[in-house]
Amino acid sequence: MWPVISGGIRYAIKLQSPQGEIYWAKNKDGKVDKMALLTGSSSVYMSIKCALAIAKLLGKKRPSWYKAKASLGDAIRFRPDLFNMIKSRYSMDWYYPVLCGAISGEEAKRRIDKSWEKFIVPDWGVRCVSDRPWITMAETAELVMTLAAIEDYTRARAVFSWLSDKRFSDDSYWMGVTYPDGIIWPEEKTGWTAAAVILAWDALNEITPAGRIFNHKFWDTWKL
């Protein structure tokens, strides 16, 4: 699998701007769309961390990856202007920089607290978009992972408990529900929603070693 991992990271890093953010797309003709998404860049940051950990285990040195990670982390932490600000209405822009570990410690806690009331509907879950009455189960589960990552387990367990009644009769989870009228929308049953709930449960209970994958203290031990 190493050639696949290495190739993927090299491709992503080639789309990194001089300021650190990752451009979001390149078309079939090789033209790069020089727009950056905070969620996408956060996902790449997490991927680079994982790739560096694997490289370390394999005894492979990748100094350019460390440099890319540092530059990307600085962009996520200090340069919100580099990213598509229209997407700041989306809850993923709120918690992804913390989930991936680019923002950690007290700064991470402040970021979560600052927009808590903007996105949270108690007993329902997380709004997908701050100005829309739509609660989504995947985003709710991802917030649980984020809270577990910073070891805010009290709120993580509370938020996870809100998912318990957001299920169909076959126990598959709703994709979303409108608030306050409680209309399930759409009625599609998505694999990513189920996966997010499983990952959230693992993050809370460490059923498998993968339950630590987002935990900030776990990553501190890697000294990447």
C-alpha cells in the first residue's frame, strides 16, 4: 500500500499554494481551480499526519511532507482569509480544523465553544448549515469525534445520545431531519452516515485501536 499512500500525498502536496492552503480541484486538462476549502485542507492535513506516521514506521524520511504539513497547519490556524468564506456557514468548517488536529489545546476548546450555540440544537444534533433548520446525523457524529479528540467526553457522550432516536425501524440512521417539525429528509440511507456513527462510537469507547485516530494526545506521542 505504500506506493498508493505516497502517490496520494505527493499529488495533494502539488496542489498546495505558496501560502499553505490546498487548492481544491484540478480538471482533466490539468488546470487547477485555485479555490481552497477549509474542510478539504483539514482532511489533507490529517492525511499527511497519517502518512508521516506510516513513513516513520517504515523508516522512510519525507522532509518535504513535514514542511507541507507545517505550512498547511499555519494556514488553517492563522489564515482564514485563504479559504472560501461562504462555507463558514457549514458546521464542518467549525469543527474540522479541530478534528484533524491543526488546532489543538485551549485554542481548540475556544473554537468549539465560540460557535456551539450557532450550530447546536440540544437533543437534536448539529445543523449542517447555521442558517438552515436541518440537523444531520453525520455532522453530529463527527462532532462527537471532535469532542472526543480534545477529551471533552462529557459533551461528546451527551451529543452522541441525541442520535439514539434518529433511526429507521431497521436501525439504520437518518441522513437528516428538519427542526422543529421533525420531518426526516432525505429518506436516503447513506453509508457515510452509518460510518460516521460507528467511528464516533469507537472514539468514545476505543473498541478498536482506530478509536484513537483523532485523539490529540495520541498524536502528541508521535512527535510529528
